[in-house]
Amino acid sequence: MARSTDGRTAADDRRLVADVLAGDPAAERRLYDANVDRVYRLAYRLTGDPDLAQEFTQESFIRAFDRLETFRGDAKLSTWLNAVATSVIFNGLRKVKRFRQREVDLDLATQRASDRAEAEPDLKERLHGAIDDLPKGYRAVFLMHDVEGFTHEEIGRSLGIRPGTSKAQLSRARAKLRQSLAAFAGGITG
Amino acid sequence: MMDDRSDEQLDEWIREAAHSYHSPPPAPAPREEMWHAIQAARRTANVRPIRRPIRWLAWSVGVAAVLALGVSIGLIIASDRSAPIPIAAGDDPSATTPQHVSAALAVVTTEYLTQAETFLTLFRDAVRTGGASSYASGTARHLLATNRLITDSPAGADPVLKELLQDLELVLAQIAQLSEDSWEGETDLITDGIEQRAVLTRLQTVVPAGTLRGAFSL
């Protein structure tokens, strides 16, 4: 059974959506209040940037309200919102990445040069770097499952993949992270 | 090589340590600020409807304006190349001097750049709101034709304007290629191109402040 953080039932969701579609502003606000923290948290976790998290959260709700009539009620409203949010976040990140690629390339070149001269970064920094280096899908599944506590069913619905694919990607993500940290494994497990 | 137990221990450590990755700040999400932004955006969307038929109408109005502009430019260029002709009904043909032609070209060039700026702003907004940008292709084609007329005219001799017209041509050509089957990323690439070449900023620099921008207004 899908994890429920808000205790809402499918009937609650359908009633709320019907009220919003009927133009009830209080219902709009209830929908927003019930979900905004989770969407913002996910956006922050995937972007690591407060401004982007805020922008993508806003855009997610704008799009969700705009397309609410497409919510069929076969998934929880929060899961449907996650799907909208992840789509907004990934598309947004793609655009941001294109704009920033040049800056990043320059920064990385400088950073790598200075890294070589300095002591090795600590383990958490290395882990963060390894998470950054994960393929986009792996990173999303890893963060959503192992950090944010989503189930594979919820991740599957949000990312448009099968739960089995989510499990496989999580497994590969963990393996890649282990591999990245292998040189330090003794210090962690020993 | 690590055994399974080591893997599990490492996984456990990774799970714990990963919580510090892009860790949201302890302060709550800026709920009210975001809510006001969402409401404002939705109000704007309601004031300026984004459903396809309305957009289609907007682009169509734009097409008419651009077509009229193209005809004007054609007449001016023709008057420059052949015998003097009246620019407007009631004008004295003998008054159509090279200075008049140059002034008229400046006026229509400004009008064209104003329309191009408004069109690209509309297009960018349409892409941002996730919608019917493919309807823009018709207007882009007409703007493209006008763009080429101006590039070939004496007005296109100015190096700054020429460079701007060339960048505009590239963007307009991309938009003109859009169709219902175009993939979503294609419009993103076009708007990225507009940003990267600073086309809108340069248009705003060239177009005098206060110029009427009504051709595409909704």
C-alpha cells in the first residue's frame, strides 16, 4: 500500500479536486497547503538551490491547477502532484543546465586543479559528488527512495517507470555509490 | 573486494549520509510567497487566455499586421528603385526624395522590430506556459519575409542592425519550422537561442521606448 503522509483517502482527494474544479478558492488553498511542503522538499532535494526549489514548486502548482481536470483519481492526488513536480523539475533543470554548462565547465576545471593540490575531500563531500555524478534517473530514484522515503510504486508513478525499474535503478545507484566510495570503505565498515 | 555484509554496512552509511545531500533548510518552505506568486501567475493566465483558439486569433492578428508592414516596405523599396511614387494617398509625388525614402524606411524598420519584439515575447511566454507555440509558425514566416526585405534594403546596411536582423532571421526560421508534431524540447531550444543571442534585449535597445506595441496584444 502506498505510503500516506497526510492520511487522506481517495474519496477525500476526489472531493477536493471536484471543489477546486468548481472554482472554490478555499479548496485550492487546501490542496496547496496539503502538498506544498512535500513538493518544495522534493524540489530542494533534486536541485539543491532554494531559488530553483521555490520556482519549480510554484511552476508545479501552476501546472497542476491548470491540468487538474486530467486527474483521474486512479492514483493518490499527492502521487499525481509528484509526477507533475518531477516533470517540471527535470525540464527546469535541463534548461538551467544548458544555461550554466559553460560556467560549470569553467568552475570544474578550476575546482579540479585546486582539488589535486588540496587534501582529499571528506567522505560526505565525496558522497555528494558521487550522487551528483549519478545518471539523472538513478539519482532521482535514490534520493526519492533512500532519502525521502517514497515507495517504488510512488516513484514509478512519478517518473513514469515501472516499480521494478525503480528497484533496479536503485540497486544500480547504490552499487555506483559504493564503487565511488570503495577506496574509503575500510574506514566506514571496518 | 567487499563481502555482502560490508556492502550492507556501506549502504546503511550511504543512506544516512545522503540525508545531508541538498538538505532542505530547517526553516519552513516560503508558503505565502509561493502562494502569492502562483495566484498572480494564474490571474495573468486568466486575463490573457492561453487556450489555443485565442492564441490562434492572436497570431492571426499578428499575421495581418506583418503582411501590411511587408507591403509598406515593398512600396518604399520600389519607390527608391524606380520613379518616385506617393508614400500615402494625397502626397505630392515630387516630394518623394531619398531623404523621404530613408525616413520612411526608418519608420517601417522600427515598426517591424517592434512587432518582432512583441512576437518573440509572446512566443517565449507561450513556451513557458506550455502551450500552442506551433501556431506561431505562420506569423514567423511572414516576419521572416519582412526581415529579408529590410535586410536587403538600404536600412540593412547598418552593421549593428544587420547583425540583429541576421540573428532574428535565424530565430524566426526556427519558429517557422514548428508544427504540431514538433517535440517539446524544440521550442525550449529556440527560446534558449533567443536568450543566448540576447535577441530581445538587443531589440529593446534598438526600438525607441514608448513605441506602440499593439499588433499582437491580447
